Amino acid sequence: MDEKQAFLNAIIDEPDDDALRLIYADWLDDHDEPERAEFIRAQCDLASISIADPRRMALEDRADDLRAAHERDWLGDMDEISLWEWNRGFVEQIQVDTEANLPAACSLFKEHPIRELEVEILEEVSGLSELPFLNRLTRLIFELSAPESEEDEVIQLLASPRCEHLTHLDAYLDYPDWLHELAHRRPTSALVSVVNHQPTPADVQSLMTANALQNVTELSVGVGSIDEQLLKPIESCPERWTGLDYGYSWLTPEELQMVQKYERLKSLKLLWPVGQPFLPIEGLERLAFTYIQRHGMQPSCLQTLRCESLEKLSFVWEPRSEMSWEEEWFALGELLERLPGPCLELTLEQFQSDPLPMLTRLPGLENVRQLNLDRCALTDDGL
């Protein structure tokens, strides 16, 4: 094994240790790869500083420039990889269209601490089960489009030691009670978050009682899945439960009222409540949210929200005549001030006027740890 691969193997084995990445950056400097070394240092610095840190913009710009200029040299041919995400100088997440594209990712796995994999359509289970680096993954996302005969093979794979490090599982299986079946085939599990797009009462009961799922704290369900049969077992869920994630769908007033009937659910974090333009306020203060996406900012909604557990807040701008621009920003500033510290990832989408001048004047901005601007009209003054 050469010296470079020894460094990479150490980083892969200890992916949370930035010291190893920075030592490798020093080695790269000594071996005529200064741009790669600088990129690693820049991204490690970005991961360690707050959104309000005056160094952030320059570091982001420099990291983006280095990636644009050298990414092809660093990664090689990526035609069969749909998406990839850099984190602290290395690729840690990849997405492919089908399992047929996975062989092209093997060289990436050898040089990067990849822990998250998404296979958009899984047509042959063997393509996933034969992946040499499967045991390294902590997050796996896939939609099964294989024959029914392969559904049992998927359960066997997920229950095998090769998937023992998975903490987050998002599986779209047209297979009733698959989570219940998995729990009975796997004696222990590291899973803490499960996405089951069509859970059955048996699935939920297994989440409550099975040893294999004893660490799960969050359940994600798909569109139209919230009903009395699903909620009743959760009413008696263990104290470890913190999350009920309602997919990427509208949370209707009827569903909100249904959730509020269950005392245990009122203390759960309802993830992804992508509300209607005028989400009912009554009872909203009894729910603790971690992720809010809103179409329109609606001051009364912001003022009502509990925010001690809020981690992500996303606004898609939809101006309405009855809500003034100033009221919106004042309400957002009040919410930021109520946060317990620099914990919020804030995303602003489709703002037709530059939001930065107003944003920089908000109180509580130091509690925003990451700011994302998506399709916003930016000006030189704002930047």
C-alpha cells in the first residue's frame, strides 16, 4: 500500500476526525497538490465556523473556485454518478440512477469516506448486495422496482451484518409489513431514523416494541399515510421517540387536528410540515418542530411556533397584499432571537428582491449557522 492510500484509508476509517484530513492536507502540500490541500482546509474551516463569521464568504468563494477548476482532475469521470456532495474536503454522499451505475462509484469509495448512498430505482437487488463498500454506509435511500420475488432478498440484505452501520434508512418498498419483517430478522440495529412511505399498524407496533428498532427515534411516512390506525400505536410510544415526519406533502387542517388529539404526539417533533398558505394557528404552539417549509412567511405563524428544537427553516417567497414586507422580517427576527444558539439552517427561495440587506439587520442573526439562497435576486449592494 502506498503512502497516499494509507492516509485515505485512515480518513475513511475515522470519517469524523478532522485532524486526519488536515494532516493529509499537509502531506498534499509536500507532494505537489497544493490546490487539493487548500480545498480540504477551506471546507474544514467552513464546517467549524458560524454563518456570521466574517471569514465565511471568502472561504466559500475560494472553495467554490478550487472545486470548479480542479474537480474533474480530483474525481475523474463522473458521468454515471447523478449527484455528489463534498463535505470537509471529501465526497461523502453520492446518488446514482440505478444499481447498474454503482461499479463506476467503486473508485470513489476507495478515496473518499462515502457514508450516504441513494439509488433512485433499484431494479436488481444483487447490484446493491454485491457493492464491496456497503458495510460503510450510514444512510441508504432507494426505491425498489424489482420483481416481487426480490422483495424478500432486500429484507435479507437489510437484516444482514453488511448493513449493521445504517442509522438512516429510506426504503420505498411495495411490500406490506416490511419494517415489521425486518425487525424480526435482525436482533440488533443502529437505526435511528426510518422512512416507510406506506407504514402499516404492524410496522408501527414493531417500532414501538422490537429490540432491533429500539434506537429509532424518528419515523417518516408518505403522503396520505396519517390516519387513526397509524397514530393510535404511537400514542403509547417510548419516550425515546422525537420525530414523526410527514413526507413532502401538505399538512391539512384535518390532519393537524388529528395529530393534536393525541397527547403523546404533542411533544413530538413534526418534521416537514409543509403548511398550506394559512396553516391553522390554534394548537400549533403545542407542537415542537425541527423543520418548517413555508410558502409565505405569515408573521402570526412565526410568532406562535415553538423553536427550541428548530433546526431548519425554509421560506418560498409568495407576497400577499395583506402581509407587508416589514412585518415578515420583523417576525423572522423575533424567531431568530428566541433560538437557543447558532443552530438554524435558513433557506430563502425565489425572493424577487435582494433579501440580504434586510437580513443583515435582523436581530438574532448569530443564531443562523448556515444560510442558503435559492433563486433569489441578488444585487452588488447585498453581496
